[in-house]
Amino acid sequence: MTRLCFIFILLSLAVSAGAQSEPDTVATLPGIEIETSVDMAEAYIGDLITYTLTIRYDTTYELIPPPLGANLGAFDVKDYLPDIETDLPDGRAESQTTFRLSTYTTGDYTIPPLPVIFTLPDSSRKILLAEPVPIKVLSLLENAGDSVDIRGLKAQYEFERDYTTYYIWGGLAFIVLVGAIVLWMYIRRREPEVVLDLRPPWEIAFEKLALLGETDLVAQNHHKEFYLDLTEIVREYVGRIYEVDVLEMTTEQFLECFGEVGLPGTLLDDLSEFFKHADQVKFAKHIPARNRTESDLSFAHSAVETVRKDFECRQLPETVINGIGNPEPPRTEEVPS
């Protein structure tokens, strides 16, 4: 149906123009140039061929655009681009029309000349024919007997890989790793060196009690802090002598544990009263009298001395049996320098 419309339009234009004049050559009208071109002189069946018609003409003439149809000879018109009108520097105009053609038969063909119609200043019409264009259509099976029957595939396109993201994350990971190593070395360097205190435990306890007595904690009403330090000194000392871990024990657990150990004399009862009074100060906000803090500090000194004597008495039979002159105190604490 489309082909019939194209033929009808072409014949109508040719008949109407023929009433004025017969088809002629370009040379009959000065200032007119008609060029035809294709993008390939040889094509395979099914290939799209770009056919371009370029018309340059004097503006005193009126160009009637070429008719558009479904075919041009043996070629089907698959698509076309609208006319592109351009004004030339010499005062003329240029019209360019582009067709997409295809065919499905092989052989030597010619794109027939398109009729180009102009209206002259006296209202008469002139038909000019464009040059025919030869095209050779090849078959894909022409080389079936040869080693190559069809055209080879194009090489696969390789996208260039972008490593920027890997470089960024790798650099960040390296910076974090170096920072962690530097931080670890800095912390390790700042760790205090542990020095073994070779003095007997009672000497260490007496020294701590003396330093506590010289503080102003009681004078500044910091009774809780005073009793926290005082009870810790006594508990740590007793636990070291009898080799019992007491720092995490409650008062009840401490008294129950050393009730089984067997402390000398009435020391267990005295410690029970001492720790319970200290707990009231530490946890119940009880404010003791000044003479009570002094007596408790004095009691801590006497408790240390009592435990020392008991330890030496306990060690005496073993030293006599083993022939050792002096009892060896328990292993002393390690303190940072």
C-alpha cells in the first residue's frame, strides 16, 4: 500500500510538472547543483545503506522537496532524515535529504535518479533528475566453499579497569595499620616497669600506715577515704601472710574464712569489730569521733605486729627441723616503679 502511494505521488508530481517541461539536466538551470552519494558501494543482503541527496540552488527558484516513498528501485526505504536547509555564503541555499535503504536480493543494482522539481520565477516548473548511483549487493554465502564463509566477529571490547577505589581503601587500611602499631608501641613504652619489693610484708604495711597517718583525710572530714585505705592495708597484709586472696571478699566472707584459719588470741573478734565499724563509715556515712580514728589506726599497727609474731611462731618449728636460721616471709608484692 505504501509503495502504491509513493508511485502515485511521484506520477502526480511528474505529470503536473510535465505540463510545464520535460526532465532535463542540471546544466539547463544556472546556479543549481545536485549531488547523490552512498556510504558504501558494495553491501551485503540486509545491510543499511545511507543514500544522501544534496541540492544547492539559487533562491530565485523554489524547490519542491523530493517525494518520499517506500522504495527506490530495488531498494526499500527503511528510514529517512528530514530535509536540512542551510544558507550558503554565496547566497544560495542547500537542501540535504538522507535515506536509509536496504535490499534482500543480490546483484548489481542502481538507485534510480530522483526527480527534483523547481518552480521558476515565471511560475513554470522545471524537472531535473539526480544522478543514478550503482550499488552491488553481495550474498553472505558467496564464500561458502572457501575457508571463510562469513565475516569474522569483531574483537571483544575490553573495558579498562579502574583501580582508584582499591587504591583509596588500601591506603586507608595501611594508615590505620601504621597508626595502630604506633599507638601500641607508645602504650607499651609507657607501661610502668614492675619492681619486686623484697621487704617483708609487715615493713610494707607499717610504711603504708605511717603514710596514711600523715595525711589530712580525717582533718578534712574525708572519713570514708581514710577507712577505705586503712581496711585495705590490713586486709591485704593479713591475706598475704596467710596466703588468702581477700581483696574481693566481703566482711562476712573475710571473718568466716579466717575463722577457719585460726588467728592468734582475740584478733578475729577485734578484726570483726574493726571491720564492721569501718563498713558503717564507708557505706552508711557514719562520722566517727576523732579519738576513734586514732584508736583504729593504732589497732591496725597492733594487728600487723600480732600477725607478724604469729607468723614467726608458726615458721619456727619448720626452720628448726630444716636447719634454717631465720623464717622466710611470704613473697612480697610487685609494685610499679
